[in-house]
Amino acid sequence: MSLKKQLVVLLISAFLGMNAQEKKKTFKDSFKASLVVASDVSYEFSSGKLQKSELIIKPEFSYKVSSKIRLVLKGQAYNEFNDALERGTPKEETVSDYSKRLFIGDRTNIELREFYVYAKLFKKIRLTAGKQQIVWGETDGLKLLDVINPQNFREFILDDFEDSRIPLWSLKTEFDIKNIGVQLVWIPDNTYHITQDFDAPFFTKSLFQNPPEGIPTIFNETIRPSHFVSDSDIGIRLSTFTKGWDITLNYFYYYDDLPVFYNNLQFIESEEPMVVINPKFERQQLVGTTFNKVFGSTTFRGEVAYVFNQKFSSISPNSVQGIESSNVYKSAIGLDYIKGESVISIQIFNDIITDNISPFNRDTFETNTSLLVSHEMMNDNLKIESLWVHNTNHGDGFVRPSVSYWVNTNTQLFFGSDLFYGNATKLFGQFNHRNRISFGVKWGI
């Protein structure tokens, strides 16, 4: 049965299960709508040109069918006036037919961001079926356990997490067993990260090895999972609150959202060598945990993840098709201190490759740190904030100072800057020529 048919069956069953004695409400009582319109302009220092000039319209609708059933729809119309971030019309080869955006020319697209039904069944089960975001983890700036939804890297990792995530057609079931919350996730939507072309401002060239000079390269079509059931992603999360600690245990069986770039050196008929690259999405397993506890004005929090059999581009001559595998241990520890209207948040991220391999352009033990400082004033209408992310291995990173001001309850102005630094061959330093200032306005009803 197709995903669409399953959703129709769920809706019909939910309607039949409504309480016949429930007090009838008018359409106006049950229907809610909101609209957010945002415009953002970024000026790039090195080129002296606009890096981004966009208009985003986000309508949202919800309809309360009954006390146990709610329908939610979130859309988005996006226009990039100078067609700089996603140049031309993206092919979206890594996106399923059910999740693709509708493009109108090169600069405008319309997207169904979320569309799901939320239902309470049998008094204990909470079911969310449809296109949605499912968020695990609670880190800032960098992601650790937040791997369920793929990401659009149009602006690298600068875009808000909620905006950069690609919602997926999925089924989420939640229920409680005594004091343990259980969340089951099934995702048949074979959609993966949207990465940018070679000429885009935020193409992540640091992830790819350059072929030997003078040798041509052929990119074959990416091998994508295509089976509705056998290629689905599944996950389970257990959560509890005990002695002041919020704790979760997580397990996710999934395809990595970045393909593995297998490569071979081949010879054509004229005996000229060439590099043939065969991208392929590979299965992974992840187990992890989150924890946090409040100590007065300070919150201590952390995430731990262990990924099995992750594939890495390798510089070792003994690698197979340029790839080596290893388990990976990841952790993030954070402290949040709140005093009045001020917040200081510190995080330390560790990423450890457990096996003896030779990965391309990274160390086997990598550490990133982040510092977030914010302060609100003028009855919370004015907010000053700065985020600093730094890699201690390579000395690269970025700083994001920003100021936002609520003109009234509907209108917000914001001004900020994104400043990268470091070695141009590393993850953050590769964008040291993309430094920019941004100005925007957001209006909502």
C-alpha cells in the first residue's frame, strides 16, 4: 500500500473513532492560520556583490478535527533574486519524488514543508503520520544526534536548523510504559542531503579529494536506495526523568545522508588513465544518549553517539576504491548559565575514529568548541547574540555576531555577520572568502 493510501486509511479510521458525544465546534473555532514573510540580504566582502537576496513566505494551517485529531500543513514559497546560492534549477537527484520542490524558473520554488495528522489513539498512543521533522538531540551550532532529517546545505550550516532540515514522509508513534516514554520512528522516504554544485558559494570542497593533475574524472550516477520497505529508516528513542535528570536512549538504523564516493583508476582504449567515481549511499547504525540536569542557574547537558561502520575517503594506498571503514564515537558536553536576561553557553564536541585508518583531510581525533553569548534588553525587544565555533585541531572556525529588534509584536529587524577564518583546505576555513554581513526583516500574523 502506498504512503498516500496509508494516510487516507489513517484519516478515515481517526474520523470513525471520534467521540459521537463530543460538542460540535464551528469551523472558525477549529481552524487556525498564520503567515510569516521574511526577507534577507547578504553582502559578500571578497566579491563585493550580494551573496544572497531572498524572500520567503511561510503559511501555516491547522485544523482541529476533534479533541484527539489535528491536521497540520506548513508551506513555503521561496525566491532568490540573484540566483547565487542554488545556481540554476537544482536537479535534486537525492530527493524522493514525494519531497521535491516545485521550481518556477531558476529563482523561485514552492515547497510543502510539512503535512501531517496528529491523533491520540486508545488514550495512550500518540500518532503523527505525514511529512514532518523529527528532532533528536539538543546541541547548538553543530549537530550530533540530529540525523533523522537530511539537510539542505545551501548556506553550509549557517541556516537555522528548522529551515535547513528537509522534512520527510514518516510515521512517528509515541506512548508511555510507566515512567518511560517510547518513540518509534519509521521513514520510508528515501531523501538525503542536498549538497551544492562546484560553482556554488557553499560547495564543501574540503570533503573531496582532487584527482591527480591532468587525469580526467568521470562521475557516474549516484546509486540510491529505492525500495519502499527494505530501504526504510527506523528508529527508537526511550526517555525518562529521574532524580532531576532528563535522559534519552536512542537507536537509528538508516542510510547515511552523504554518499560514499568510491573511485577507481581505469584506462580507456587509448590507454589514457581516468578516475571513475561511483557515489553510493550506505547503511549505518547509530546508538546514542542525551542527558541534562539543572543546577540552580546552570544547566549541564550532553549527547553521546556511536556510529557503526562509517565510510571515509582515505589517503591510504591500501584502501579499497579509496574508502576505509571505522566505528566512530561522538560526544558533546555543554554548560548553559542564565543570569537575568543574559545567557552563556559553552560546548565541547569530540569526534573519534576508533580504528587505525587514514581519513582524508581530518584527524582521527577531532575537537570542536562553541561559545554562545546572548543578552536581551528593552523588555526583551532587543537581543544581542554571538556564536563562535572553533576547531582546535586545525585552527579554523567562524564567528556569528547578530542583533535583532522587535519593532512591534509582528515585525522583527535583524542584522548580523558571518565571519570564517582558518586554512582554506579545512571544513570551516574553506569559506574564509565567503565572509558577509546580512540584514533582514521578518513579519508575521
